[in-house]
Amino acid sequence: MTANNYTKVLMTVFTIALLMNGLNPWLNPPEVGAKESSVTSGDNDDTHCISASKNSIKSLEAVNNLERLLGYIESSVSEVKLTVKGIDRKINETSAFDSAGRR
């Protein structure tokens, strides 16, 4: 099957997006939020709450980014399906035309 330039570019962008998503832990490692403290005092309660809040915000942002990436992948897959259906239709029309012309 011959792929046109649009399909090649789309698949290249898709591959790079998946590669960058896979390399994310090495490129931008998350901060470690777990701390063990055997003694808690009133002064540290606020800092633990703030750090827990920051970590939950980062987790929420990561989930939102993942949802956006999945939406992009879903739309890309549907575009590729439409492109493949169009190519199949053109091939079928061409083969039907060739068989009708030979009769």
C-alpha cells in the first residue's frame, strides 16, 4: 500500500509524541513527595499539607495531559481509518474500472 505524504507526516508526529511521552520520566522527573517523619509537630503540618497539595496538583495535571494525549491519539487513529477507507475505495474503483474496460 502506498502512503501519501500526509499519512507519513501524521504517523511520524504520532511516533514522536509516543516517544516523548515514554521519555518523560527521564526528561522531567517528578519530585519525590514521600517523607517519613516519626515525630510531628504543629509547625510541620502546614508544610506537609502544602507539599501534598502540590503533589496532587501535579498528579491532576499529569492526568489532564494524558487525557489530552489520548484524545489526540483517538482523533489521529480515526483520521488514519478514514484515509485507509478512502484509499481502499479508490483501489476498488480502479480495479472495477480496469475489469470493466477489459470486457
